[in-house]
Amino acid sequence: MFKDLLKEHIGYVVAINPIEPEKLESCGLKSVGSEYFSVVTQKGLLVHVPYSKVLSVIENNEGGGVNIKASMFGNKKVRLVIYVEHMIIYKGATGFGFQLPF
């Protein structure tokens, strides 16, 4: 599963969306456990991600780095690109429901 793939990249920089769903960020892959893996963000946060939240993992087929668009100034090369699922709560909408007997 993902655990075996991630173990090969411990200590390297990966691109992941650990905090914001739409923003990829360069993070260090710190550890790989039995139920989750941990990354360190650029702000020094340690984020634990359960494997059940991983949507996809992208790796270069030839074993090299994966190019991602890091900014408008150029691309960046990372070892893996990991997309994780986030719970999104929409604000500003209200509603209510009730049942009617028919």
C-alpha cells in the first residue's frame, strides 16, 4: 500500500496539501507509521495524515523528481506529490428540515 512507497522517501521533500485543500506545499516526510505518516511543514508544524485520507500519490516513473509549479517564478522538483482529502465546511448557508407525514 502507500506505506511501503512512502518508506522509501523518508527524509526527503514531498509536495502535499497538509493544511489547505487547494494548496500544495513542500514538506519534509518525517516518519511512516502503521496507521499514519507525518510531515513537517515549512512553518515547523508536524502534521499526521492517516492513510485513509490519501487520495493519490504521484511519483516519476523513472525514479527522478516530479516537477510541480511552485510559484509564478518557476517550477520545483520534489520526490512525491501527495494529495489528501480534507473536510470542507461551507460557511454562510443556513437551512432546516422537517418531516411531513403522508
